[in-house]
Amino acid sequence: MTTKDEFPFITGQEKSQIQLERLQSTLNRAYRNVPFHKKRFKDMGIDISDVSLLSDLARLPFMERHHISDNYPYDLFAVPLRDIVRIHTAPGTAQNPTVSGYTPQDLSAWQSILTRALLASNITPHDILQIILNPGLANWGRDYKSGAEAIEASVIPYTPMSIEKRIMVLMNYRTSVLVSTPDSARQLAAYARDRGVNTTALELKSLILAGEAVDQETRRLLEEQLGVKVWSHYGLSEVPGPAIAFECETHEGLHVNEDHFFPEIVDPVSGDALPDDRFGELVLTTLTTRAFPLIRFRTGDRARIIPETCACGSQLRRIEWAGERLDDLFNIDGVKIHTRQIELAIASLLGFSLDTPAFHVRRIDERQYIEVFIPVNELIFSDEIKELEALIHRAETNLLENIGIPVVIRLKENRTS
């Protein structure tokens, strides 16, 4: 059983002092052990010993997703490989994926993060928790499993299975808590509705949604169709981990785990700090991560910090997150995909550069996929149409295997006036 969690109720100077000490430790470790950070600080004339206030963080440069891919695979690790006990990859912004690592201390921290978030969702040792996530979020499944087991709840870990099997497990194993993405939950609810499954007979009471933001209409439909209370969690595949921020019983914004992450909201164009209650880009700095520190990481997510204290009594600041992106990434079932990554993969398989393809997110039967329109040019015109169709099919299959998301490629005729 977990010990008492005191940090969410610490206020004022004591809270800020803990955050500052952890920030300084992170900066020192990054400067000593990661050449990327050391060079950037030196180039900007930054002496990290001068960071004596949390507000000094705004003087430091941003990290972006391409920095992770550019330093593939291990150049951003702040500890020797012998200290790494888990390695995780996620889609990058181009050909290289992002690679992150964990020390035993990092895994312990993630367990406490998940435990806090699950307890806020009223999960108890009497619950049976079932995990249904996209294979690209398998790492998150392990984190949820670890956090739930720390509460001494029973866990049905993530295992690839058909939707029919998921429903069977849900019914026969008496699942009371389901961890899923909004897209997967919609598929499950639609299947149950179409097959006449009596959801009122289920013991399911809570639905924890991760990977994507959930709008109020989807929340209402899922609560009605599955007879559950919905809880939203925010996470990043680059950290990587779920429940960086989580809903409490008031369901009015998501509490940020501020003892582990320091949040900022900046203007997405200028990078200047924005006051609380203004929407901008969420920027996160890790405070306790040892293996893979992120310093002022631009998430690309549009959010705002809610200035008021929550009625639940927690002093952890809250964010409002609606799921809007401020970059060229698509969020499909919790997996973030960069358009450039898709473009490079298609061009490599077809054997020529693409001419300004258009990307769209579509939905069919509650499933999301990416539709890519490629303008027809002289390179694509061919008498061997069957060969071209085979290449396109191969590209679609390759993308599904590598990013875990369905991609449909269509040729679009270029029309000139």
C-alpha cells in the first residue's frame, strides 16, 4: 500500500523551494553529462549557477522534438547506459525515432506519479483495472500496471486482442476500471451498442482516458453508453509517460504533478511567457528524471494554466487542455505522428520526392486514420499502373507496421486553370 502523499498540499515558499532544488539538480546533471545541453548553455552565455529562482528558467533555451531525433539514439542520456534499465522508442519528427531511457529511480518516480493519479480517480485495492491501449503506448500500459499494483488493485495488463475478446474480458473478469484512449473507448462503446451488450450489467464504474484530450460531447456519450465516470490524463510519448497531469473528482482541469514537472505557457510564435489563464503552448521541464532530462520542452499542445485553487484542496496547479495542436503533428489514438515522417517514408518507398502532399485525419467506424493525397505529376504517370498500386499498398503496409497507425494514400490530379 502507498504511503501518504503530502506534496499536493504543500503551499507557498516550501513548494517553490522543493521545485527550485530539483530544477537546479536537473540543470547541473544535464550540464555535466549531456554535451547538447552544455554547448547550448555556453553558446548563450548562460551560467546555470545563476538560476536561483524558478522564474530564471525562462532564460534557458527551448527543446523541441527534432532535438531528440537529431541526438539519436543515446546522446541526450544524462547517465551511463549501465544505469539504464528500460529503453523506449516513439515516432520522431523524421526518419529517426525518439529514444528515452529510465533508471530504477525514474521507474519508481513514474510509479508514484501513476499511483497519485489513480488515487485521484478513486481507485482502490478492491478494483480490477483493465488496460486497452494502442501498441505504440505499450510503455504507458506498463506504467499504469505498476501504479495500480502499488495501490494493490488487481490488474489485467495490456495484451493485443480483438474487440470481441476485450468485451469478453470486460464482462467475465468483472473489470471495474478501464484505461484506454478516447478512440479505443469509442470503438468499444460502438461495438457494445451494435451487438446489444447490456452495459448496465457490467461492473465497470470508471473510464480513464489517456493519450488524447476528450471533449465534453464524447465524455457525455461514453458515460451514458458505458455507465461510467470518465477521468482524463495528460501525457507525452517523449518523456515518456502518462498522467503528467490528471483529473481529480471536480473534473475542472488537470492537476500537473509539479514535484516532477514544471509547467510554463508560452506564446507559440514569440516564445514569450504568457500569464495564467491565457492559452498558449505548454512547455515542460522535468524535475526528477535522471536518465532523460527535458529542459523547457515544447510539447506543441495548446493549454492554459487555471489560476484558481481547486475545490479538491490540492495545491497542484491545473491546466485546461483541449487537444489542439500548435505544430505539424497528428495525435491518432494517443500516438503522435509528424507529417514529415510520413512524407519521407512514402517518398522512400515510391522512389521519388513528393510534391506538397495534403494530410487529413479521417474516421470510419469509430477508427481514426490518416489520409494522404499525393498530387499526380510526370513521375507518377506510368503505363504500369498495377506496379504503382503495389508500391502504394506496400507504403501503406510499411507505415502501419512502423508507426502503428493506418495510412491511406490517394493520388490527386493536379488541375491548372
